[in-house]
Amino acid sequence: MTLSEPNTPRGLALLLRVVGSAQTPDEMEGVLTTVWTPGEMRDAAQRVEVAAQLMEGCTYEVIAHHTGASTATISRVRRSLERGAGMLEKALLRVGRADAQYSHRSWASGGGSD
């Protein structure tokens, strides 16, 4: 769903503006935890982690093991990344997600850091 689609809920633009207006991580967390249930937060966090590991070249098996995501979820995230505008990838790189602690080599070897 994007803002340019004809049947986009009117509240989506407001939600994006509200989330984007957060000035600190604590403020953003407060907004998100008010809007989403704990389960929705966990699901969103899992999808972001899956995306990061896909970007790092991890296999589905490794991603499923470390995130608990099903292969169907991993496939959906992969397709979303392929069809997307690259914004999640850009954001993950901006926050330095590709650091050594999360490298493909460390996950594949079973450790959490190099």
C-alpha cells in the first residue's frame, strides 16, 4: 500500500507524518507502541531483521534459524525488497546494520559476533 494508490486509507498519510515527526527513538517507540499491538511490533521487527539478513546474503535456513521467521515470511520480505523503492535498504545502511556483529559469516557460523 502506498499513498499514491486510489484506495489508500486516509489515515495512512497521517500515520506516516506522525511517525516521521518523532524527534527521538523514545518518542518513536512511544508512537509505535500506542498504534501497534506487541505482536504487530514483533512481526514488524522480525521483518526488518529478515530484510537485513537478506541484504547480508544469509540463506533462508540461517535467517529462519536466527529470526524464527517462516520461509513464507522470508520469501514475502525478499519479494518486497525486490519490488520496493530501496528505502528499507537505505535506512538499514544508514543505521549501520551491516556491522560485524550481524555479518553473514558470524550468523552462518552460529555466533552472534566475529
